[in-house]
Amino acid sequence: MRPDSRSGTSPTGFYTPAAMPIEIDIAHVARLARLDLSQDELDGYKTQLGDILDHAAQVQSLEGDPSTESEHPLGFVNAFRPDERRPSLDRDEVLAQAPESRDGFFVVPPAMESE
Amino acid sequence: MNLHELTITEAGARLRSGETTSAELLESTLDRASRTEAQLHAFLNIDRDGASESAAKADADLAEGIDRGPLHGIPLALKDNMCTRGLETTAGSQILAGYVPPYDATVVTRLKEVGAVLLGKTNLDEFAMGSSTENSAYGPSFNPWDIGRVPGGSSGGSAAAVAGGSAFGALGSDTGGSIRQPASLTGIVGMKPTYGTVSRYGLIAFASSLDQIGPLSKNVEDAATILRAIWGHDPLDSTSYSGEYPDVSADLGRDVRGLKVGVVKELAGEGYEPAVEQAVARMVEQLAGEGAEIVELSLPTFDIAMSAYYLIAPAEASANLARFDGIRYGHRVQGATTEALMANTRAEGFGPEVIRRILLGTYALSAGYYDAFYGQAQKVRAAVQEDLASAYESVDVLVSPTSPTVAFSAGERIDDPLAMYLSDICTIPMNLSGDPAISIPIGVDPQSLPIGFQVMAPALGEQVMFRVAAQVEQLAAFTARPVLEEVVQ
């Protein structure tokens, strides 16, 4: 299997950027990723992502489909263990790491906005 | 020779002959650290008390004839993305500042079982994302060979500690080259084992299908010693290999006569420093002189492996790092709702490279772009595996430079993510394939900066990989050491 020979290769192994424009709704992506970023930050990341994705688009130069799906290099599909009880982490020790906890629970603000 | 300059094998021999004690070995590394940390910043946290206790225990055990093997009483360092019970573990991120894990990673448990003395936690690029250790939220590490240069990354703290003499060996993690590239840039040995052979339980996940823990050491034999202690099946890691493991020490002294060594054509050319290419070519000639058969091979998919990596790794990272939300552990920034709390916490707690990769991965996985980016990257990954499978029909191992350049200057690539990503162009294919690879120092460039040589082998091919690596080490006769001015803090 060979990368598409029509694309040029840059000195460092990259193909020259594809001519296709890559659309990025950066505010939407940041919302999906739960990142509260300022407009300036969003603009900066959008430019950088565009550059990186221009190069990453080289993956589209691969012709045809490989005969195997990418998988564990040793061919594992699944792993099973005996269904036995074993000790878990100590609750108090775990909760001691939480920013806020009460009566054995993690404390969070309301999950829904109040009207 | 100062104690801190010994290899693990040499230190172990002196321990058993009674010439030295584990407490003295520990003191030599702590003393060295106190004189070099101001320049190197290899460690985030030195566990003086815990290490002293383990060293005293090792000395008492050995005096009673209880010998737990070659790492018993040897001071080693851990990259700070491996969980240590009762000892702060930050992954180089503000979001985990102050986090004290309630459990040990499996590799930590295993090192404790064989009596190793755990010195503390080494610096890294935040969540192991980077190639220079400059992305650490706690400040960069520097290269013992030239403190104006980076030690590589992301296991740059582990590399600087071993190369600088403040640890006899260390563990790192390698997702795209994060053990091998810093080893190359600091003139030491670094090895990424076959995926699935070293448990990832307790390793703070970056990209789970690529992450693998491995050793950084002063020589090839020490790397094999550390690997033997940490690998093996672990029911706590569902990707752990449960079959038979190779004997990594069996062929350490065996010559390369009759072995077929493949030289990867794609890992050379423009972008590679002449001194690096010349040193690698010279080593290939030396291997031929020792009776290895040299085969030049083309692996065309290596040209697009990096593109696939920079979609797959961020995609997995965007999912793995969703757990850092200010609720169960780590840093929290308040918000009116749970969602606002999460978004505020994450924006403040993560550094720019981590945010960049989370955004990139989220985009690559999002509706409308999945097939073109993530799906296609997975096809490239499978194609890389197929390319390698056909290469290994005709050769026993593959070789290349470990890094296209020697250590670069601090600050040189930090504002150019793509230039930084290119640091890993030689190492990434082995993470996509899951195969083992090792970097061995073979010389220095005209500025006296070390050059690394990479030996790659098929999955579970560690025996032949170590055989070739040991011969490379012997042929290179690399004895140069960094001249690091000590500064008492």
C-alpha cells in the first residue's frame, strides 16, 4: 500500500498541504471539550488547528483499504478475569482527594441551570 | 570513580561484595542532585524520607542474605505520570497539583517488590504531551550536555536525571517516542517495549492504544535488567499480554553475524542533520563489518505515519482527559453549574499544548469529520502495521536515527507545534505498530551533543533487539559523558 504519489513530499516527510479548506467551528469544539476559552484564545487555537489539520489531511492520501482493521499488535480481542470479589480503594482515602465532599459523596453545583 | 557514575550492574556488584551500601548509593545520587538540580530541574519531587527508608531496608535485607535481585538497593527515578501511593503525582499539570494517589501503579509495586529504592518523581511535558519537557506546568528541564538545550521529552526529567547522574536508572513512558527521543538527546539508552508487555495500570493515560512504560538507563544491560523487573502479565490492565515473554538477556553478548538488518529509506534525507546521518551510516557499516547483512528497505507508509499519529493520539487524549473535571480530584475552579465548573476548571488547569490536543482530538472525533480524519488515520495505522509485517519477512531488525537532530535549544520550537511534532518522526511508527524499539548513543556531533541510533524489532522481538543493541553499544564504544558544572544550591 502506498501513499498517493501525486502529492508532493516536503523535506521533513510531510506532504505539501492539501488545497481543501478545513472548516473548524472552534467555539463548538471547545464547548464539546468543556473548555471555557476567551475569544482571543479560540482564535489562536483555530489558526493552529488549521495548520496541523492541513498536514494531518495527508492521511487521506492513502489509497485503498488495508486488509486488516488496526488492532492490538498482539491480536488481542478481549480479556476476561474471574468474577471474584476483591477489595476496592478506601472510600475516605479517595474522597480526601476531592475538592469538596460531604457524608461520603462528592459535592457539585446544580447539574441544571435554575430558572 | 564517583558512586553516582556507576551502572546498575556495577553498583549491584559493589553492594554484594560489601564495598558499598544502598544508603551510600542513595546518598551519592541525592548529593549529585543537590549539585545539579539548579541547572537541570530533572525532578519535581524527591522523596528523601521514603528513599532513605527503602535503602536502610535493602541494606538490612542484604546483610541477612535476602537478595531480591539486580535492582535490590538501587536508586531509581519515576516519571511523574506513574501513580505512587502517598506521594504527590502531577503528570506535570496544574490540574493535578497536590494530588496524592490512593494506589501504586503496577510498575511501582513491582519495583518495590524487587527492593528498588525509589528516589522520587521526574519532570515531564504536561500529561506526556511534548518533545522537550518545556510543556511542564512546573518549568522546563535542561540537558546535562548543554544546559541551554532541551533534554527532549516527554520523559525529559528521567533522561536528565540518568544522564546527569542523579539516578542509576529511571522509568519513562513512550506514546510517540517519549522515552527514546530524550534518551537520544541526552546520550543514554531508552527502550519502548512491545505494547501490552508492561502494565499501564496506574500510568496516567495519554493515548491508551499507544502508551507504554519502559526503562531509561546508562547502558543496554541495565535497560534489560529494569525491563525484566517491570514487565509481565497484569490482570489489572486488560491489554496486558499473558503469553510467554522473550528472554532479553539471553543474547546480550552474541554477535550479529548472519542477522539481516534493514535500513529504513524513509527515515533519512532532508531535515536530518548531516552529523546524525553520518554517524548512523557509519554504524550500519560497522554492523556489516561484523557480518550482518544490510538491506535497504522502503516503508512508504512511514511518510504519513506522523499525520495519523497526530489524529489518533489527540483523539484518545481528548477522551482520556475528560476525567479531569474538578470533581473527584485535583484543581477546581467554581462555577454556577456543574458544566460551568468543569469548563472553568479545565480551561485554567490545562496548559496550552494539552488544550490544543484536546481540541484537535475532539474535532477529529466530532460528527462530520470522523471518517475523513480519525477513521482514515486508523486505516493508515493498519497500513503501517502491514508495511512492517512485510518488511520483517526479509529482515530481523530495522535501524534508523532515533531523532533527526541532536538536542535543540530551549525555546527554539515551543511556539511552533508542527516543528516540535517533527522531533518524533523516527519514533512514532513503532507506537502505531506496537513493536519494541531502543535508542543507543553512538557518538557526538561537532558541538559534542549526543546522537542516538534506533533498533526496531517485530512485536515480542526484544531478544534479537537487545542482541543488536548490545553490539551497537560495543561497536560505538561511546564513553563520552556530559561535563556538567556542579552548583551547590
